[in-house]
Amino acid sequence: MRPVLLIWLWLGGLAIACPSQTAAQSQEVIAVRDYRSTHEREIVVELIDFLRLPNVTANLGDIRRNAAALVEMMERRGIETRLLETGGPPYVYGELGVLGAERTILFYAHYDGQPVDSSRWQGHMPFDPVLRDGALESGAKIVDLPASGEFDPDFRLYARSASDDKSPILAVMAALDALRAAGLRPGANLKFIFEGDEEAGSPNLGRVVREHGDLLTADLVLAADGPSDPSGLPTLYFGARGIVSLQVTVYGPLRPLHSGHYGNWAPNPAMRLAQLLATLKDPASGRVLVEGFYDDVIPLSEFERAAIEAAPNDDREQMFALAIAEPEAEGSRLMLINQPSLNVRGLRSAWVGDEARTIVPDLAVADIDLRLVKDIDPKTQIDRVIAHIEKQGYHVVWNEPDTETRRGHARLAYVQTADGYPAFRTSMDLPISRALIEAVEHHTGRSTVKLPTLGGSVPLYQFTDVLGVPTVGIPIVNYDNNQHSPNENLRLGNLWSGIEVLASAMLLH
């Protein structure tokens, strides 16, 4: 392991966090809370300043400005920081040593964000953060930032990346501030790696891991990304699904045709695509009908099944909030995230609404994402779906077909695929996993929700499979945060509790 160069400095003696002393634990988290409650405006203002920086992954100039802001944020806190260049968005790396620490924790998060459609943000622009006195869906209004005092925990900050993933970065920094202010020190050496192109599928993470593996060595990676459980309990996820996607285009006539003259004679690609998509899933069970789709699923361990059983079940509340009458498969639980999935994420053919025309379309397009669980290879899963399309009588091509190709095949599908990445999973039963659970539960005084798999996808297999470092997610943001969508938001109460949870993890010895 590369020696850590910068040692944590103390201004009030060597205060030591001892996990075995319940009273001391309670006092530590109280000290963190006391710091936060007297610095809430300062924390929110720093986050707002960070959120004002546009961070759409594709704009390298904006991404570099975010990286520079991160470097300043970290160096101001005494973290030795450097940029790891990739030829694209840089990774921001930092380290902070703790005298006598025997373990090293690497915190991972990303500072880039999804594209924005400003026309769909209500009352403000995506990079002009506003504070509301609750959730927008409940009619909450924009309010001024309080000049002093504590903020209502149900207030929400609205901006792109408010939850995904700038607030967890700020919470990590605030947790450090709180520990230092209380004269407490982390129980482990701390490292940080903040990514700038996660929303583009992390195309450079593998290169960074290969070229800078010595910097990233650690006993545990903590990923500060993703939503916490709706119950409000501290949440730990020990895996995340992988992802791979494909786009399928099917064809009708060479150009759109008048539906009166040609309807019911010229093949309609929108109808054929709908029929093709309908063959992918059983309408009653919701199971994917692609041959071999579930073949490589590794069964959950007894420990993992018990954790799922113990997790709060708020499916009914979420169904009510989302106006869902019943789940896709009757009687199923949201914990189906521990299985691979096939999702039609978008459809396009001709025009609709005010632009609708009485035509037979010339083509129809479907975008599909496949979520993967541990040990399912992305390419293998794509190949299975393509084989299914061929079994439905389609001739599959990999380049946009010319006129002769279209004339030669009654059912033609042009398939485009995007690079994906596999899932990861860390055993909940490892000594380091148990130590983390114990640290968070003891320091917060609350039980944790332990999930074998996060529903979303993050490419953390690079740490588990390439570097061999156990990796656990420690999400803090509200589950209803509209991440990746217009009106993304952060509930301030989640930020406050998240600071305490992250500080508790830092106290792990």
C-alpha cells in the first residue's frame, strides 16, 4: 500500500473513537449533530455554490471547472489532492492519513450529472438552485434561504445533481469538518476518488484503476451514491446491478405512406415492433421470456435472504404515491431488483398528438436497457436477446440497411448496442462488512437496512473484481429525488442524517 503522506492534525489532543464504548459512541454522533445544527446555512451555501456549476458529462469545459472546485474544496480541508487525467473528464483523488490507523477506507462518488431539459424544470433553471418548503408534487413554494438558525428538514433543494451525486460529496466533507471540530478523528486512513463521467457509463474508470491501482488500494470502498431506504433508516447496499443497452429498429415502407391508400396493406413497423416487444415478457408473471436470461443468476445466500426479509416493505406506499394499481407481476415485491431485468426505456415511430398524421410509418425504434446481476456477462445477455429477435423471424443487421437489404427481408431489425458493465456484489458476511454494519449501527444508534443489490447501476466491479477490494454503498439521499429527471431534488433532512451516517463510517477501526 502506498504510504499516506498527509497526517490528520489535532487541536485538542488525541481523541480516540472507541466502538466498544456505547456512551462514547453516543457522544460522538451527538457532537457531529451539534456541529451540523450550528453550521446548516454554511453547509447549504457551499452545496448551492457547487450545484451552480453546470456538470453535464459531455461538456468537458464545465466538468473541468467542477473538478477545480472539488480540488479547492478538498485542499481547504487539508486533504492532499491531485487530478488523475484520462484525456477526458479528470478523476479527483485525495488522501488523508490518520496516525496509528490500521485500515484504509476509499470513498467513491461522482461529480458529473445527467443532461437537462430546461423547459421541464418548474420555476427555475436546472443550475440555478432553489429552496422549496417541501416537495414540488405537494405544491411546495420557493423560499428564501434562512439567514440563521436550523433549517426545516423537510425543505428541499432543487437543482441538477442535488442528489445524484454532489450532495453526498458535500456530506463527506461536512462529516470531516464535524469530526475535526469535535476533536475526533477517523478510525481509518481516508482516501477519495471522485469521478467525472459516471453518467456516461464510466468509460475511463477501468483505465484509472489499471494505471493508478497503487493509489486506490484500500481495505474497503464506500460508494456514496444512490437513494437511501424510504424508511429513513441508514442504508447499506453490498452490490449493484450492471447494465447494457440496445436499440432495435424495424422497417416498413421506404417512406411514410398515406394510411387510407396503403393501410392494412403496407407492413406497419410500429405495430410489428409492438408485437415483437410483447414476446419479450410473460404478461402474467412479468418474467423475461428470452431463453437463458436467468441462467447465470447466483442465488442469494441465507444471510442475504434474511436481510431482505428484515428490510422495511413500503411497496404499498410507493404504489400509492406513484399511482400504480398493481406491480407488473401481481404479488411481486420491489426486491425483484435482485434479478436481471429487461426494460423498454423509449419508443419512437412517426408523429403523435398535434403532429399526428394519417400515415403508415416507415420505421419504428425501441431503446432497451438490460440490468444485470452478479456473474451475468453483458455481451452474453445481449446475444440472448438478439437470438430471441431472430427466433421471431427477423433478419438482424448491424449496420443501417440499404434499400436492397430492405427489399430482401420481410422482417428486418437493425440492432445497435452500447458498451455496458457487469454487476458487483460484496458478501455481507465478510469481517469488514460486519465491522461496517456494527460501526454505523452503534454510532447512529439505529438499525440499518442491508440490501444485497442496489436497483441502479454503478461500475464498482472495477474495485471488487479488478482490485479485489470489498465495496459497499452508503447512500444518503431521499428515494423520491427525481434523479436523472427534471426537478431533481434533495431533502435537507437526508443531508443532515447522511452527514451522521458518513461520520459513523469514518469512525470504523
